[in-house]
Amino acid sequence: MINFEIWWREKYGATPPLGYVLRKAYPERWFRIHSLPESKRYPETADEYKEMLDRHNAVATDVLGNDGACWLVVVHYEMSSGLNLAPDLPGVAANWTQAMSFDTPDNPFVVDDTPNPMTVWTTQIPWRRGRYDDLIRLVADDQEPHVLIVAFDSGRIYHPYDGGADLLLESSSVRDALKSSYAAWLSKHPQGL
């Protein structure tokens, strides 16, 4: 079994596995798709959920490969009580490992002027189109905000969020080629947000 923390630090150094931090640290390798037409953030109807899942499954499969060996990474803020439980996610029967812990300067959970650390939980999965629809729905409904799926071989990252997905590729040229395939799903915002 590959040690996630060692692998992560070789690929991404001290950058924590958080989507919003990664896109700032590696802007030349990052792009974002939106889940719904006209950048609508939250699906409300069965058709909108279908559209959202179709988009996420298409881009994630392109980024991770069908049956690609991956880590499912979930980051949780540690509770002030010290209790930190492994994730319990729908559709994911997993053997979770507490992989690493870190603080971020912009950690919103501060108790008595001390930021609570964040814990990274990982499990190994194969990416399969449609297999993680329940998880993607949970993220789309803003119920699980810090989820990444990371490909072992390439280090590519699929990070769903409520409203879309951030993608991190191995180079700007690979990013540009894939980004052009999804031109209709990109934001019109000048920074791609």
C-alpha cells in the first residue's frame, strides 16, 4: 500500500489537499467546469440532477480514467472535543486511513484564537463512471465540502464542489487540451471561477 502523505508531498509539497488552495497554488494546471447551464449553482429538479451527474462523470472519467486507481480524499476540520471520526459516505464502503493533519492560515474554525487542525482521510478506490453518484450529489448539495479524487499514476485531481468541479492536471498543455473539450461548461468569469 502506498503511503498517501509521502506520495502527496512528492507531488504537491506542503500544499494541503484542499481544492481552493490547490487552484491558487497551481493556476497554470487548473480549470473549472460548472455543473449546470448558465452557471446555476444548485440542481433543483430531476433533470438538473441528471445533467449535473452527466457532467461530473464525463469530466472525472476523462481526468481519472475509467477503472483508474485513485485515492478518495476527504478533509474534515477536527472538532474542538478532539473527536475526529472517519467519513461515512453514501455508496462508499471504505477502509479509511487517517493520512495526515495540517493547519491552514485561513482556517475558519478557530477556538480561543487557536485554529483547529484539519485531518485528511484517505481510501483507495477505482474510479468508475456512475459508481460515486451518491457522493457527487452529497457534494452538490453542499453536505460534504472537501472531497478530492486523486489518480495514483498521474497525480491528476478531480475536486467536486457545490456548483461544479475543479480539475488539476499534470501540465498546462494537458490542461489546455482537456479544457477545450469542455468549453461549453466553463465559466464566463475572467478568472474561470
